[in-house]
Amino acid sequence: MKRTEITDILQSPQIGTQVLIKGWVRAFRSNRFISLNDGSCFNNLQCVVDFEKFDEELLKKISFHSCIAITGQLIESQGAGQTVEVVAEKIELLGECSPEEYPLQPKRMTLEYLREKAHFRMRTNTFSAVFRIRHAIAFAVHKYFNDKGYYYMHTPIIAGSDAEGAGEMFRVTTIDIINPPLKNTKLDEWADNFYQEIEKAINNSDQLHLRKINSFLKKTIEGLTLEKLVKARPSEIKELLDHPDISKINNLVREVYVIVRPKIFTIGNSNKTFLKDNLSQKLRQVVQLKKDYRRFGLWYQYKEKLFPSLKLTFYNIRPVNNYNQLSSESELDFSKDFFGKSTNLTVSGQLQGEIAALALGKIYTFGPTFRAENSNTPRHLAEFWMIEPEVAFFDIFDNMDLAEDFVKYLINYILDNYPDDLAFLDERIKQAEKNMKQELRRPMSLIEMLRFVIKNDFERITYTDAVRILQNSKPYKKGRFEFPVEWGKDLQAEHERYLVEKHFKKPVVVRDYPKAFKAFYMRENDDTEPGKETVAAMDILFPFIGEVIGGSQREERHSVLLERVKAQGIPEEELWWYLELRKFGGCPHSGFGLGFERMVQFITGISNIRDVIAFPRATGTAEF
Amino acid sequence: MKRTEITDILQSPQIGTQVLIKGWVRAFRSNRFISLNDGSCFNNLQCVVDFEKFDEELLKKISFHSCIAITGQLIESQGAGQTVEVVAEKIELLGECSPEEYPLQPKRMTLEYLREKAHFRMRTNTFSAVFRIRHAIAFAVHKYFNDKGYYYMHTPIIAGSDAEGAGEMFRVTTIDIINPPLKNTKLDEWADNFYQEIEKAINNSDQLHLRKINSFLKKTIEGLTLEKLVKARPSEIKELLDHPDISKINNLVREVYVIVRPKIFTIGNSNKTFLKDNLSQKLRQVVQLKKDYRRFGLWYQYKEKLFPSLKLTFYNIRPVNNYNQLSSESELDFSKDFFGKSTNLTVSGQLQGEIAALALGKIYTFGPTFRAENSNTPRHLAEFWMIEPEVAFFDIFDNMDLAEDFVKYLINYILDNYPDDLAFLDERIKQAEKNMKQELRRPMSLIEMLRFVIKNDFERITYTDAVRILQNSKPYKKGRFEFPVEWGKDLQAEHERYLVEKHFKKPVVVRDYPKAFKAFYMRENDDTEPGKETVAAMDILFPFIGEVIGGSQREERHSVLLERVKAQGIPEEELWWYLELRKFGGCPHSGFGLGFERMVQFITGISNIRDVIAFPRATGTAEF
């Protein structure tokens, strides 16, 4: 017999037919009524069991969240609370769920507790509702854009440039962290250079010169030891460096003194007269060995057997003064990494989205983005999903229109299509607020709030307006804001909340922010006064969740953009293609980013962002 | 005036109205006909320019891919090739595109060349068609599943476990690669232990014992130098180690000899009589310094000023025999990394998808997945998108039905909705094949092939059938297969191609593979003979692109799964939650993965996978 899903039975029940249903037991009351849920919808289907007809052992195993299949007749319900029910004729146990061992219980569990049990939490009313709605919002995103002729772009997750500077990033690498490949350092370069020069001198010398060189090497380099150099008086060093014979080498020796105190140079037996080949070969060996030693770590490469004369010397290479040690990652040789360069997890697909918009006209992205910020808050995730439309020929006002229409569409879609899940979440908040003080409760219920947002125009103000309103506010005058309110300073969460929740009591779009604290790609407004330059940026602020959208018109003028790139110290070469977009067939264009989880939070009324994503990633959290 | 998109004009032209259109110039013929494309659809809109009415300088700048806005009247076209055209009354140049500098030219360019210019390639006919269709396939994926009641899951990109073992992975980290945090190594532990024991001995000693200890330390440890140890004869070492006074320390000293030759232990002035506190303090300093030195790298921490007596000693710490060097990443302390553990980019969302399916019933994922494999082929990407449905109560046959229905739906959706783009790609292949040998050409055109696939049932065979067919094949008998065909060995691309392209001439679903080379989570079939165990796995093989889907029924039996996990040496603790899914309310379930880019390749007929993703990531490639 073919299984029927519970949503199909509830939506168009065919009374009197035999059905086979499968799902998880939500409750088993009085050894008689099983509430079965198969995830297909919020509601359970009640199954009536005549316990005398079934094996007792089987019935004992029908417990909270055990998985069963029931065959029986669908009848009109005899009891209250449901319209139809199934009279169980056959019950099959698919998966036991021992109440003694199962970490979930059929009673109120905190969201914090359930977060630790993320492999089972989606079986609860709250989380199944949240994740059905999350799905539906995601689908509505695609439907909205597809219906309007936008093209979905998959921008790269692994980013080859860190130009956007939207925050701390995760490195993506296949480098062996223990033995990372290192760039040729100054020390390596210097040594290469030094030995090459000596080799050249040796090769170009006749026997007489060779002896001179040998004598020089003995006197200056070979004879040097760490102790001698450390103890040398300045006059002695000068004498050493001013040795008249081989001026080229002298300069190099000067560097020796500055950069390293090289006992390494006591190669071979200094009493022996070197032959050309002999000396050259030894030099090559020493250089190679020194490189290996750098590459593989100090302890690893030292081989007494190979170079008995180097016995105690390698350990003594060390910096003295100016030599910048291996203390920064700039010494790593990323050309040896998987992508031949340093790569990170993307913080935004915007820059690549612009490429597509300047070809396909209207595009959007919907993908994961990342921040390696150590913020352990209910509002932040290290991995979250973002939606970023980008539209050619749109200015900042088109952009705001799109954003407002878009989020209203999403909310409306859920109100229309997921009433049961939403009603449960609405009721959940009401119950939770019963024990709260009046001032902590929501001004309206979840569903009322959603309806309110779609029915009313968002308030649109400039940043300058916002500052004025805040400076005239009670909390400002009474000194209740923690952060200063002053033209030129960014708005803080407390300011945004005041504007949205106290002053306008609805979503607010703030635009035209000071250029100083906004990203380099935002278009500088034409009509701003010097010293008070603004950019065509806009943020949409929502009650409870704060900033849900941030967007801007993009700087399309090549020279203006280049200037800002330089001013912010962003390496131009990382943005060559972004700059070229302004040189070849560019045009005004705009876009914004919507934090998907924030939107899910707003629609579901869930307060911690970790409860609206299936398997949250945050500082110290990467389970499942 | 409000801009109209070209697709709207072409779909329902309102002859006689004024329109404002914006887009990129695809061609400007005879100084009179501009073909304008705005990305909204495949077709261009022709604009007619009376060049006498416009500034010559402006007209000069209307070049290939320059961006312009045109206002004019929409009329029925006078010429052939289009039904409507716009008589330009006003032209505005939005973005120049100097033909001298622009890297694209209005002539045939190779896909390889355009790949290097990915920031402009979407403006070409081929790539704009590909990326519109890519969008449409993605939308069709969501529509298919949403309409059927599947819930979209975002499974994590940053994976905390590497249990799946689907290939090489990218590390995600915020660790400082130059100075990575290290676990307490054996050396650290040993030193801690050693000094603690000495401290204890000192603290527990009376003055007499203290002198004894001092004398012992002087004789054994303090007096030791690298040279002495290196030169010591076995009998001398034995004598040293057998010192009768302090047996505990003796054992430790034995380790000294095995593990390190510690000039480090010549702390302080060995002629001085130590006082308790003095000695303890020095020991602590030395231990701390040694740890720091390990942590920060050899050259970094050595500070003569702090410890003049340690001057030459630190450099001499090094392993002698058994001490396992810092040669593996297991020495890294990942508890100091962002997530408190080692993390990677996900290779599949399946395992987490199963969590959701066992709660919500029917789910699918659609997200980026990663392989750090060094395969520089036209079939592989390091970052690609995958679709993974997972369904509770589905067996392998339900799974195959779903997969076949799903891919047919995708193909049908594109045939129905993107005929213009598809026709162009179809023609493109025909043109390209004109110069090819008959046997290299496709057996049918792109569109014919797509229609063929949706009209015919996929062939369904078992792996055992496949082996038999291959062993009876001409290429096998003539020894033309490179790889062996033998029950128990995996099918290679050449075998798959034979089955699909030669034998069945249509998509083939192969199921019931030998357990030996398949993943641990695939359900072992009930009816297989010992030594010839198979699993309920299935692959769907397509012409041209090979394996496009791989799936299986999942092992739902806890004990069987656990056994396989152990047999494959997968750390159980990484899979605790996956195993628990089988303990609590589990049930039979199945799922599969569809490589999204492979599907886009099949539908667009594009042969290199790097040309169906906007910004490909592969070995050495992470530009844009």
C-alpha cells in the first residue's frame, strides 16, 4: 500500500478510505490516541488504537518520537480538536525511541537545551515550524526575483581577494601549517646574492687573485665567529669592512654585520687552500643547506654526518638588528597554496554580483557568507546566508523601492502560505510574554506586527535627519544614550532602536550616510558640502532585529572610485577587474544585502539567531 | 521617463509608443543600426540612428559593449530579422568602452580566452545564454521541490567533522600559520615533569639532602654539555644514570639522554650553591622560556638580556633519537582555532540532511561543496554546487524514481521556458561540429538530445548486470578498455561511457554496487551472498557528462552502521549524532546528490565545467 502524507490527508480527507501513514509519535495518550506527525505540515494526525487488538510489547514501544507506520481507515473524528482520524488496524514500529535514553522529553525544553540536541530539535513544534518557514522564505526569495526577471548568480565562496574589508575572514588553505612554505626571505636573498658574488669573483680570478680572495675570506668571513663579532669594537669592524681588495664583497659583508652574525661562514677547514671548484661546491652546499633548514624547521635538517664542519654553526644564525623575523604571515609563500594565492571565505558576493549585473541587467545572489569575528551574541553567526540583488541602471531610490517591495513580499508570502506554523509561533510568544513585565512585551503580536509592516510605507529619512531627530529626543537630552550622537559618527543599535521602536514605530530607511565610515564602493553624492560628504548608502532598520538590509548605489565613476580605493589603502591590483568594470561599458547601478537569518528571525519571532539556522557556526561552535 | 526592459518590448510591443531603453551595444552597423542588449533576454533590440541628427563625437563612442540609453519611438521593423525597432531620438552614453583597450572584440573569441576575462564574458551571446539557463535550472530545482512539499535546508559550509571522507578537504582556520598554537608536546610534558620532580625533591629535602641534590645536579645535569654527551662512552652514560642517590631523577635523566641533549640544563652558575627558592625560581624561568621558545619559533624569543647565562644554550635543544618531531599537524592545538576544533569546507550536506529528513520528512539541500583535489580537468571544480534531496521512508527504488523524475523536470523546464537561449547554444554546437570528423559529432543535436532524454525511461540495471554487459562487449573482448572489468572493481569512465553511449544509448541507472568500494552510510542489501555483499547505492550516468547523480538508501540499522564505521576506521566520536539518529526514531530513508554544474553542462552543451560557473575555483585558479 502506498503511503499518504499527513498534509494531503488533512487538506483533502477521503473519509472511509484505507490509508498508510508514517511518522513520529508526538504523543500517545491513554494508551489509545497517537498524535502522529510526519513533518509535511504543522498539524498531527490522530490515530485511534484499540489496545486490546495489539501486542502489549509493541504498544510499550510507541513512545515520544518513536517512528511508526499505521494502516487504518480514515474516519470523521469522534472527538474534539480534529476533523478526521485514523482507526489503526496495523501498526509497524520503524524506529524505537527509548524514553530513558532519548535526550528530548515531551515537556517544555529550553531553546538553549535543544540547541545542543540539534539532531533532534527539528522534531519539536517550535523548530519544525521555524524550519518550514525558513524554507518558505527562501523559496519566496527565488520566486520573487525569478518572477521579476532577475537572474540568480552563484558568486564564489572561496574569495581570492580581501578587498572588501567587511571584517575578519577565515582562511581557506591546504598548506601544511606545521611546515608552511616560506617566501625567499631577505636572508635567503642576501645569502644567494652573497655567494653568487663570491662565486663570480672566484670564477673570474686567476691563481693570484684566488689566493687573495682566500686570504680575504679567511680574514673576514671564515675567521668570524659569533663571539668575535659580538665582541668586536667598532674600529675593528670598520677595518674589516673597509678591506681594500674586493669592494663588491665588502658591501655584502657590511650587510652580514647588519643582518646576521654568521658563524655559518666558517665553512670547511679554514687552514686549507681552496680550489675553485671545491670552494664553489662548498658554497652551494652551504646555501642549499641553509635554505632547507629554513624550510623545514631548525631541528629537522641538521645533519652532522653530511657536514661535520658545520656542527655547531647552524644554530647560531639569528637576527641582530634590523632583520624582520618570521613574525608575520607575509613571509608565507602562498604561491604554494591550493589556489596559488591567499584565499578566504567570502564576506559578500556583491563585487562579483556587479560583474553579472553589468551584463545580465538584474541579478541576485543567495548564498553563504562568513565573518570570523569573535562575537558571541544572539545576533551574530560566523556563517550565515545573504541575499544580494544588484541592478544595472538603478539609483539609490530604485534600490530602496526594490528593497521595501521585496521584504514585504516575503512577509506576505508567509502570512498567505504558512498560517498554521505562524499561528503556533505567535501563540508561543504570547505564552512566553505572560510572565514578562508590560514594557518588555511586544507592542503587538507577531502576526499583527507582520501585517503592520506590509500595510505601511517604510519611513524614509536621511542620516542627517536621523541625527537631528536623535538630538531632539528625550533619551539624548537626558543623557541616556551610551554612544554620542553627532554628525559624522555612525548610528549605534541604541539609536536605531529609538528611531524604529520609539520615534517612527515602523521600519525606517536611512540614507545618505557620511562617506567617512562607509565602504569604498558606495557612490559619493553629487550635492554634498566639502567636509560633509555623503554617499548614496541606505540601511533598512526593523523593530527587534535592527539592520536587516544595507545597500548603496555603487560608485560608477572610475576616477572617483580609484581615488577612494587608494585613500583606503586597498591594494589596487586585487581589484583590477572591479575597476575595469568602470572603464568598459559601466553605468549607474545599485544593490543591497539582506541578512537571511535576520529576516527569518523577524518573521518567526525567534530571538536567538542560532535557533533559525539548522546547524549554527559561531565562536567555539561547529558541532554537527 | 521610465526605462522599459527589452524583453518586455519584444514580448508585447506597443507600436507607436515612446520608449527608453538602456543596455550594451552588441553591434553598430553602417553607422545606422545599433543592436542593443540589456541582459533581460537573449534577443537584441534594433535601434535605428539617423547619423546626421547626432553629434559625431557621440556616435564614435558607440562601440562594442559600450553602455547607452536610447529614447525613441517603437515602430514595426522595416528590415528583416526583427519585428520591431526603435527610432533613436535621444542617445545618452552611460559608459564608454574603448575598442583599443577593451579586451573583448566583436568577433569569435575562444571560451578559454573569455575565461580569463570573466568580468566581461557574460556580455557575450554564449555566456549570457549559459548563465540565464543556469539561473533557470536553479529556479526549477527550487520550484520542483517546493511544489512537492520538500523543505530546503541550508546545511553547514564549515564542517566540524571529516567523517564522510569524500576526498581532500580545504582547511578553514583563523590560526596564525607562522606561529601556530601547539599542543603540549612530549618534550614539554617531559620538561614540566622533570622540573616538577626536581622541585619536589628540593622542597622535601633538608639541608643535607639539598647539598646531595646540588652535587648530583652538578655532576649529572648541570655538568653535562652537548659535547660531553655526544662524546660520552656507553659505560660513562650508564654510570651517570645509575647514580645511587636519587632514583626518581635518575629515570628522568635517562629520558634526557634519549630525548634531548640538554645544554639547557646548565642553568645559572654551576659553581654557586643553590638555595631552595633560588633554584626553584630559575627552574621555572627556564621551563617557561623553553615553552615560549617552542611557541613563538626559535629565533624570536631568545633574549640575552633576560638570561645571559643561557646565551648559547637554547640553540642546542634538539632531538636525538626517538623523539617524534613537529612533523604532523596532530601537534597543532586546534582548541585555539576559531571553532575550538579543526574545521574544513564541507564535501556534502548529506549527513546533516538526514537529520532534517528524520524530522521534516522530505528535504533537499542546494549549496556549495568543495574538493581540494588537484585535478585540473574540464570535469572538476574545487568549488561547485550540489543538490541533495533526502527522504524519510524512501527506499532505493523510490529514490531512483525521484531522481529520474527530477532531472527530466529540469530539462523540460528549460525547453519550455528558454527556447531562444537554447536555440542559440544548439546552433553554436552545430557550427562547431561542422569541422569535426563524423565520429566526434554528437549523435543528435543538443535540443534533440534533451527531448530524447525526457521522452524515454532511463535504463535501470544492477552493477552485476553492468559487469556482464561490459564483459560481453566488443571493446572488452578486443582488449580496448584501459581498466579491468571484473566484479568487485569500480566502473571507470570508459565503462560508463560504453554503457550509456554505445550499449543503451540513453541515461542509465546502475544500482547495487559492491559494498567494498562504497561509502560507509550506504545500506547493505539483505539478499547478497557472502563475499559478494552489495549496498543499495545507485548512480545515474548521462551521455557526455558521465555520472550526474549518485545516491543510496542509507543504512538505518544502528549495529550494522556502527560496524561499518569501525571497519572503515572512522572516528566514532565525530559521528555521535549520526549514529544516534539510528537509535532514536530512525527509519529507512534515501537520498542522492546531483552535481549542479554537470547538469548545466548537459543542458547547455558546454564542454568545460569552468564555463558554466561564473567564477570558477580550481587548482591555481581563484581570480575574481
